[in-house]
Amino acid sequence: MPTKKQTGSRRGGGSKRDVRRDEFTKVTNTLKTVNVTREEFIQAMNEIRENVRQLEIQFRRIAQIQADVDAIKTALKKLTGG
């Protein structure tokens, strides 16, 4: 039976999402199964985090471009009387 997720740390400030013991066990068992070292796992996770960060930046840029396009469309409608 899964353990309950804790909402804080006993040592001070909690993280956004504490890891449950069964989640930790699943990860360590998977790493053993696929023969990945801790260092390789950490490197992969860091690369994934960086890729997510870059995607967030790109999505913000796309959203700004879309907002600019919408503003231009509205201005064009006003200028053309449409």
C-alpha cells in the first residue's frame, strides 16, 4: 500500500512536491533494471530540466507573437472599417 505524501519537511521548508517512499523505490529499481548509474540519471534529469526550461521560453515567445498578431488584426479591422 502506498504511503501518504508528506506536505512538508521535518527539517524545515518543504518542497513543491515531496517524494513518497514507494516512488523513490520505483525509481531506484528502474535504474537498477536498466543499468543506469546515479551520475547518468542526474545528468539526464538536468538535461530534461533544461529542455523544459527552453520549451517554456519558446511557448512564452509564441504566446507573445500570437498576442501581437491579434492586436495587428484588430488594428487592421479598425483601419479598413471592417
